[in-house]
Amino acid sequence: MICIETNRILDSCRDRDCFENVRVILTDFGNDIIERTSVVRTKSACIAWTYINIEPVLFNRGFYTVTIRFYVKLVCEACIGGKAQEFDGVAVVEKKVILYGSESNVCIFKSNADPNDYCQNPDPICCSRNVPNAVVEVVDPVVLQTKVIDPCDERKCYYCCCACDIPEAVTHRLSGNLSDDGKREKYLAVTLGIFSVVRIVRPGQYLINATEYMVPDKECVEAADDDPCSLFRKMAFPVSEFSPPTLCPGSIEKKCGG
């Protein structure tokens, strides 16, 4: 038996969210494109950045509200004059779940001095609380619908932030500056499907069974650059890619609560 320090999963859930009619914040070039056409499709979508906030639930000790905001980068394509034009945009969606994270009021202090420097003055050690952390795993969104809407329908769109709220980590990945002028005659909206797993973890000390470390017997083999086909023939055939797993009967799905 050995004692280790690691994170323990206290609660978790999985969910599939469908966000309908999410307004897309486009670049200046993208706004000009949709003013001239209504034939638009989304070529790709990926989550460029995520904001996660965790707060305790009032009058319900041990439970926490996890707020997750996904910043989805979209690459769209429109047809103008028989030619395809690509432009970027950002769709922002938000979800909340409630999970159990337990209680703890312990102060933690950890040394940070360099043991190799005998004369170094150690930095002041600040107290850190043993608070839980939220971890989110998510796959790239599925774009279920893309459409151009009029200002009268724009009020029905899902819209939780403006262009000035987009983080620089997202805007630096775009091909132009974002613009969300409210006087536009047309807007772009998408419907996104997102699969996610959310869990709350907290550090702790645990006793586990372990064995002594064993040095591997396998020797490292260098890749043969002169014969790539020979290396390819040694690769295992990807059977799982041609035969995706089926849904097990009687499986129970735990949904996130919000």
C-alpha cells in the first residue's frame, strides 16, 4: 500500500445540448457577404475557447453550479456570382449544470524554493483553499442548420454576448475583425448540437495497492525513413473505424441537471 495525492472525481454527468438559432458574430467581410446572398453553409465548426465558472449553490451545502460558455469558431461558405466565398464567424453558447463537490475549508501551503540554490530567499507562500475544480470534456459541435435571417426574426435568436466580449484567444484565430452592428438587414444563425461530459474533482490523499516499477524489456526501434510502405504494412488494420460500436441495450444515461 502506498499513499498518493491526486484528484478525486466527486460527481459527473454527460449531456447532449441542442442550441437552436444561435446568432453568429461575423467578420466585416462575412457581414458584407450575407447581405448579398442567402445561400450559406457551414464548412467546419470547432470550439476555440471555453469559459468555466464554479460557484456554491445557496442553501444547498456541498453542491455547486458550473457555468460553461463555449466559443465556437465557424468557417462558412456562400455562393456569389457562381463563386464560393469563405468567411469566419463565432457562435457563443452557454449551459449550466449542478453537481456535488463536497465541503472543505482546509488551507494548503506548498514550498516553492529551488533546492539547488542554498542562498536563495524563498518566496512568500500564499494559502490556497481546497476548493473543487470543474472539468469539461467536449467534442466539436455538430452543425445541424445554417440560415440567413431577417431583423424581425433576429429577436428570436440565441444571443448571450457581443463582439467586444469575445476573448483575444478567439479573435486571433479569425481572418478579420468581428462586427455585430445592430443595423444590419440580415443575420446568420446556426443550430448546434454539442456532446459534453462535466465533472467536479477535488484533491485528496488516498491509499492504493501498487507494485514496484519494472523497467521495460522492449527496445526502442527507429523509424525507417527510406521505406515508408514497409512501415505502413506493419500498422494494425483500423477495424474499429469500419465497425463503429453499437448502443448497448439497457444502458442508462445520466443527464446533467441545471
